[in-house]
Amino acid sequence: MTATHESAAEPGVSADEPQPAPGATPPRTPLVAKAAAELVGTAALVAVVVGSGIQATELSQDVGVQLLANSLATVFGLGVLITLLGPVSGAHFNPVVTLAEWWTARRAGAGVTAREAAVYVPAQIVGAIAGAVLADAMFGEPLVKWSTHDRSAGHLLLGEVVATAGLILLIFGLASTDRLRFAPVAVASYIGAAYWFTSSTSFANPAVTIGRAFTDTFAGIAPGSVAGFIGMQLVGAVVGLALVALIFLPGRGEAAQPAE
């Protein structure tokens, strides 16, 4: 879920040696390890989302309580996963984060390469589907049952634009200000808040959206609603990157100017 870099040189490393630039994923890690981290991390994230949704509906008939339980589990699970797997792959768990980092790296020269993005995205999608199936298995639900939860209304699509734009603004804003060390708490907190302040309950993730279509439970989304959600998530990513450029890049350019 994050674009990972180190904000300070490691002990014993000369400050004159080239350091990873903001947005760069961890160096010297084999691509197979990065792909595995993205697959396992996305699978675990979807298992948390779907599993906690099933558990919540079994424990309470109050929809507000169900959403509260679902959002809290997601906040804690996401924070742990980013902390654990961030040093390996950057803990994207999200195709729009991967594609946004690849896009920004085309000019900045640091971040995921096209080859890495081509591996990350399928790994995230496979992981998301596996996570939904795993959650269903743990609770005795049919392993694969298409969701009947329609989410095609226009106000829900607007919610996805807002949720995704905010997520991209947060992640790349942190990267622009060398504060990615706060990403586990910041990203998890944002997603938890967006569960409640967006009409769509903040999917903000194409892979998770696809995975949640495979389960006809509280967290599911009807297959017919998937394309609209993903389209709006891509729009949100573009809006988020535009906001990053507007808010953060001018300040960075001024800071780079020598003092007179």
C-alpha cells in the first residue's frame, strides 16, 4: 500500500553514495520475493476484510455494528501487513498504487519498473481472489459464490473516486515529504476513516474489488458492479496524482533552490 524508500542513510553507508529516491521500492530484493509479498499481503488483506465481515454478520444484526467491526479489523490488519511486508515489496497490495508509482518513476527514475509492475498487478489480483476463497473456507461458506451485492449507483462510484484520490494523495504526499515511516499508521487510519466517510465504504483497490466479487457475503460486490468501481478507482488515482503535483511538488522545487 505504500511507495517505500528510506529517508536517511543507513549506518555505515556513506552519504556520498547514491541513495534510493522517494517512491523507490526496496533494492536488492529478488522479484520473486516481491511478487510473493504482494500476493500474500493482498490475500491476507482480503481475508481480513471478508472474514471480519462474515464474523460481524454472525455476531450482530445491526449494520452499524457490522461496519464498525469490519472497519476496525481492516485498520489493524492493514497496519500490520504494511509494517511486515513494506521492506520487501513496498506493500502496495493495490494495482492503482503500483501503477501510480510506475508512472511517477518514469520521470523521477526511481520506483517500480514496468517489469515489476507487470508482475505485481497479477500477483495482487490472484492474491485477492485467494484471500476471498480462504475467508469463505474458514467460515464454512461456499468457496466461490458470486456476490449479489449491487454497488452500481452513481453516488457509490463518486465515493470510489474520492476514496482512491485521497489514498494516492496520502501515500505520495508522504513520499514527497520523506515521511513514509508513518505509512503503516497513516494508510491504515485513512482506510478506516474512509470506510465511514465515503458512500462506497472505500474499496479504493481494483484487486480487492475483484476478489470481493467472489464472495456473496457482507463485503461482497456484484460482478456487474466491478467494472464501474475499477474505472472510478483509476480516475481517482489520476486525481490523486494531480493533487500531489499541485500541493507538494512546487514546495519541493523551492526547497531545492540554493539560499541567496
